[in-house]
Amino acid sequence: MRLQMAAFALLVGLAGGPALADDFKQSDVARWQAEYESVAKKGRELWTSGEVGTNGVACAQCHPNAANTHPETYPKFQKQLGKVAQLWEMVNWCIRNPLQGQQLAADDPKMTALLSYIHSERRGVKLDPGKH
């Protein structure tokens, strides 16, 4: 076992080791930010259209500029769901009920876009999970 560990350590050392999470350039940060902004923009488009549901109602009709969504308070107990929930679960509740649509998977690109938009509207607000 000790020989195997030494061989593994040597192999990792020769291969240069894993990339560091903080090993990036300013150009990387600019590209990543532009990609985020693009996804958040798509989220705003979905938010303000009736595309997410089936009855023509848009998220923005109840929540203009993502008002009263408070992403900084999730996870929290959500009365409509009867449990502690993540924000994407509440977004799905709204899609299923007021918008009369089909829920989205947590990793659906549309859900990512919607959540990106909601969070972008609350930039700078302190995290406060569980708050009502």
C-alpha cells in the first residue's frame, strides 16, 4: 500500500498536479462575466415573456424586475410547498400554478437563466437564508 501511495504521488508530481481553482487570468474573468450576463439576459427575456407557462402570464406580471423573490433568503420554509425549499423549487411552483406550465428540471438551461436573472436583480444584498 505504501508503495502504491508513493507511485501515485510521483505520478501526480510528474504530471504537474491538478490545476488550481484560483489559476486564471483577468481575461478569463471577463469572459466568465460576459457568459453570466448573457444567461441572465436570457432569463430576463423568459421572465418578461409568457413563454414559460401556457396561459400567456409572465413572471414579471407579479414580480417586475424580480421584485419580492428574495433569492438571498433561500433555502427557507416555503408555505406553498410545506417544506424548506430551494429557490428553483419555488420558481417551479409559480410555473406550475400561476403560469400553468410544466416545471423545469433544476439543471434546465431555462431554470439557470431564470435564477441568474433573479440573482442579478439582487446583487449586493446580504445572504440571509431562512429569513421571512
